[in-house]
Amino acid sequence: MEDGWQAEDATQAGDAWAAGGTRTAGDDSQAGDGRAAGSGGCTAGDSRTPRDSGTPWDSCAADGDPDAGVRGSAVDRRDGDCLAFAVGLTQRLITLDATVGAAAAVPLARVAVRRLPEVRAAPASLAGAGSDRLAVLAELCEVMGWVLFDAGFHGAAHRMNARALALAELCGDRWTARLTLLNDSMLLAHTGQPRAALAAAARARGPRPLPPRVATLVLIREAHATAMLGARQEPVGLMDRAGSLFLDGVSRHDPAWAWWIDEGELTGHQGWVAARLRDFDRAVPLLHRAATAPGGPSYRHLFTAHLLAALTGAGAWSDAEQLIADLAPRAAHLGSARTTESLRASAHRLLHDPARPAPASARDAAVFLLESLEGGDAT
């Protein structure tokens, strides 16, 4: 069932997530994506930096009333400071996503839809709003698109990405445009559209050389897409180039959001791409290193899920059982639909894959994992 959010009106009656509805398995329809990154230079500030803002949004809780931290602040327009409100929302969404997961950030995204008319307006109608305001709104929509993707609202995420791109292009914020295209590339790959994912990454690359961390991320997205398309050597070469560029470090030309492309992120994607190629001898140690690295953001639980998938693919039953025993007690609270979907798929493979039957102990572990994720009869 599609969530009904159209790019022109984010609050129509059919919009499940904005109205407080839940994600559905069929929320994966895609709108057209023929957009190109902007070429100008205005920036949306530094709200991608992982810090709390010190504003009233800090009191928004992951559970409870998501409006609690914004009542009486700029949201009611008494002081007219909607720009500060949007920046605060962006920072808080990033903090929630990094600390407790995207699912916990969705209620705050609903606050943005309800309280900021600019998030609902057709982007073209905001052309005269000023470059600073447009850049802030573009970044807010980009972050909302990411949150919706990781929370499992795929169609809504794709359309929010389209909105973020349109706003970024209006003010020439090329870095937010590129990041949004790279987010959309990952979304398209996740929903089984590797050619579209590759095209989105190519648009993010653009005609000019990119600073090292941005170029690293482009190569990572291209590696995933080419692996999904059946290539064997090209994804390996792309990831080798990504690793080499990463070693160049962060340059002064890299945008503020490049902070999260760190060694843990690169290592996890190296393992994930190797797993796509069924090179499990390489994938397992890389994914284990990424999954056990201390201090990473919440969404990196995804690497743990892909580690389980790699162990299952390799037939490493004992290691898979041990990982499930560690993971299952917290599996229902990971906050990422992508992660739980991957875990669920691995559990079903352990239970039902006739090509590689798992031993009884591994099947019992899979039942335990499914019960931890869903409750009830998991078979």
C-alpha cells in the first residue's frame, strides 16, 4: 500500500507516515528521478555536524509527545524565526537518527510537516524565498528523506529526496543536492533498481573532480550498483579506488556532512560489497570489524545484519548462532527498518533454504530471532 505522499503536497489525506500511520511492506513505489545536482555555492550551514543544538528541540524525546520540545518556540511564528526552527529540527533529526535510530526520528519529521508550510509547498513556489532559507529547507528535506528511507517509508523518502533536490537547485546548494542524490542511489539499490541507482550516483559525480570524501561515497554507491548488476571485477576496482581516496583524508573542499564517511563506514561497505559478490572469506572479517567498532551511529547496526547474512551465506552456522544470541535480545529496538528487514531475511534463509539446509540449532536460533523481531509464531 503506497503512502500517498505526493511531492507537491506532503500532507494529503492518503499520507500514512505524515498522518501517523505505519510502514507497509509495499511502500516502495518510486517517482521519476531525472534531476541533476545544482552548481552554485550557497550552503545550508553546519547542521549535519553530530551535535545537539542547545535549542528547545533538545527536549524532544524519542518516545512520548514529539511536539513537546517545540511548543512556545519559533514554531508558533510569534517571533517569525522559522529559519532557526528548521535548523533546530534538522539537528535534532540527525541526533535522533544517530543515537536511537530512524524510527524514533519519524515523529519529529511529522512535526516538520505539520508546522512548516514550506515543507509542504511546491518547491517552485518558494523561488523568491531567499537562498539561505531555501538551503536550510533543502537540508531539512534531505535529512527527512534519509530518515524516511531508514524507517522503511520508501516512496515517501524518494519524493522527499525529489523535494530536497528541487530546493537545493533553486539556491545552487550543490553539496546538499549531491548528498541527496547519493542517498537516493542507496534507496534505489535497496528497492531493487540498480541501474537507476547507478544513474543517480553518476549525476552526483557531475563533470568536475570531487573532493576525496565525496568521491569516496560516489565510488561506494557505484560499487553496490554494479555488483547488483552482475559485474565481478568492476565493484572490486571501485571499492579499491574508494579505499585509496579515503586515505587522502578530508580536504578543505569537502562539505560539512563528509564527517560520517569514516573508517567504520568504509569498512562496512567494503564488506557489504564483498558479500554481494559472495566473497564471504573477505566479507565476514570486514563486516565483523565494522559491526564491532565502538562509538558508531545507530544506523550502523545494518552492518551487523549484513554480517549475519554473510555468515549464513558462508554456512558458518556456529558463528551465525552466536551472533543471533547476542543480537536477538535487542533486535526489536534497533530503530532501522533496513536492519530488521535484513535480519528477518537471514532468519528465513536459515529456516527455509533448501540449497543449504541449516542444522537444527541454527534453525532454532532463527526462530528465536524472528520471535524477538516480531513476537508470536515465527515459523
